[in-house]
Amino acid sequence: MMAATPAVAQEAVVAAPDAEALFTSPDPKLNANKQVVYGIIRDLLEANHWDRADRYLTERYLQHNPNAASGRAGVVQYFTQVLNTKPSPIPEKIKTPVAFVTAEGDLVTVGYVREIKDEKDPAKTYTTTWYDTWRIKDGKADEHWDPATKP
């Protein structure tokens, strides 16, 4: 019998060369949903303009991340008070390295490149994927999922 051994090689996760193109679709509904998510990433998550949250998030915004409360007010409070983020100029294009964007019905999922230090050799890093999925309702994000765990 052969013993199973963990795989030690991987293909690196790389960002798409044109992230903005991933946030478009020939389908008008999917395009609109992707544009909402693009605005969330650019204006809220990157530039920390949580004063614009009402443009992108419903009031009831259901949050499945165990570290943040549901409701638009709860999410704004989490980023502005718990994480203590400060607004910065809104970039023309997002800076977050995006590997893929998928949209189906009212859901939009964004896969990001994550670079992580190798616990066995802190001088080395490896890439993996993080994701966010949003349910879009009436032109705003109404629900959110990601793989976050409690600290």
C-alpha cells in the first residue's frame, strides 16, 4: 500500500489582466449587478467611503461573516469603528487583485488573489483565493457571504 502524502505544489493564483472587464456582461441585469459589486469594492472596501453605503447596501443587508453585524448600519459600524477605517480618495480603478467574477441570477461572486506567508517558512509566501458573494436586490447588495471565520 502507498501512504497518502500531501501535495506540495500548486499553480499560483493570478489576477486577471483587466479586472474592470470582469465586472461587465452583455446581459443588462447581470451587468447592473456586477457594477453594484464593483462600486462596493472601489468606494466602500478600498476607499472606505462608508458614507456612500446607502448607494450600495440595503438597509437590512444580511451579513454571513461572523465578525460583522447584519444591517447596513451594523456593517458601517464594523468598518468605521471596529476596524477604524478612514476614507481615502476613490480610485479610478480598483486595486484589489481579482482572479474572477461570476454572476448568475441575483448573485455575484468575486474571487481575489490572496498572498499568504508560509507558516513552515515565513520567508516564503503562497497564493490562494478569497471570495465574496453578494445577492443583489433592487440595485443594491442585500446579502453577503465570504469564508471568514472568528479570530
